[in-house]
Amino acid sequence: MKGIYFINDRISLDGLSKEESLSLQEQSIKKYLSDQKIQIVKLNPCQLNEFYTIPHALLYDLKRQKSGFDCFVHYSFQTIEDFIYTYPAKWLILKSFFKEIIFVEKQKDLNIQNVI
């Protein structure tokens, strides 16, 4: 399976500092990717990290690539929800490039609508 992953470097999760939240996301996602044998695709050779921190940049690179991937992996709904609710049309376009959207940390709030 080929996939791309997203880390929100501007969020504090569960009372952790931003640096601790970044580390938590990265460690959890990398373990999941390894366990599931998901190969990470780096769309932009100029990109510093193998993951994306800006959904708009990911969408731009996906549009240039013009091909789909197996999965889009991120830590939790909380890490991407701001983008989903602020740019719902762009979220629909972004997720259309993937067969599956994967949350590594299962959401605690069961009232989330099917916006994702």
C-alpha cells in the first residue's frame, strides 16, 4: 500500500506542548505505517519532511501528480478538523485522491458527522 501522512505541528493535544504533540503524532503514525506495511510517497522532492503539515500544500501536490493513493494517514480527527470545517470543498477534493482516510488514534467523540 502507498500512502501519505499528515502531522499538525500547530496543535496541542491532550494538554501536551506543541513539541510533545508533534512527537506523539509522528511516533504513533510511524508505528502504524510500519505495522501496516504502508509505503510513504513523497510527492515533492523539495519537501523537507516525508510528511505534510499544510493540507493546502498537499492538495497542490496531489493535483500536480494527478494520481490516487491507497491511504491518507493522520493522528486523529482533531488534527485535521480545522481544515475540514474551514475548507469543506477542498477537503472533499483532497480526500478524493485516496481510497481510505485513516485515523491512527480512534476518535473519542462519537457524535462526528460523516463530513469525513
